[in-house]
Amino acid sequence: MSVEQECVLGIVIDVCTRSFLLLSDKGSERMVECDTVQEFMNVLEVVTANLNEDQIEYRSEEHTSEL
């Protein structure tokens, strides 16, 4: 049995909404929303420790208000 795994290609971080949009190499997207500041900081630490700077994008306030 062959199971194809997806890899994280990039992440869009929205500090205002404490959320992360994960972008996969297969084209799918998954939103991770944090309930607390501590949870957000923990996920942010994992993201910055495991991805390159060019894989991380920070969503600006202008884009947040459009959602």
C-alpha cells in the first residue's frame, strides 16, 4: 500500500488572528488557529525552527481586514 505524504512548502502567519496557513507541495492548504497567545508562540517557535525564512510569510493588516 502506497500512501503519498504532503510536505509543507510554506506558511503564512497572521499575528492579529493568531493563525497559520500551511501550504503543501500538493497544493492543499490547512488553517491552524491558536486559542491563546502561548499556543501561538509555541507554534511560531516550531515554525521558525524548522522552516527557512523564504518559506515564511507574514500577513499584513491590510490583508487581514479583507478576510
